[in-house]
Amino acid sequence: AWRNDRVCSTKQRGILQVPEELVDDNHPLMYKPFHHLDFVHLQQSGATKKCENAIKAYCGLF
């Protein structure tokens, strides 16, 4: 690996969400906030394999 095992990656525990200042009446929220690792686990389980757009199926609001 490029880091030669000298630099450890941090665990990502955050929630992905659109900043409030980007959402308004002309640009409504299209995706609910979600935990990235929960989505990754769902994809790894194969549950989204037949989805045309996995992220929209997982947390889309429309």
C-alpha cells in the first residue's frame, strides 16, 4: 500500500448530509442524511445489486 503501514486511516463515523445553505424552495433536499458505513454494509450484502441507483434507493426522498 502507498502508506507503507506507517499512516493509519481514521474510522469514518460521520453522517453524510447536504449543507442547509444549499437547500431552498428551488433546490429541495433530495436525500436524507445517512451513515456512510451503513450504506457500504448494505452494498456489500448485495441488497442493492439490482438497483439502478443504489444511493437513491437507500436514502432518496423522491
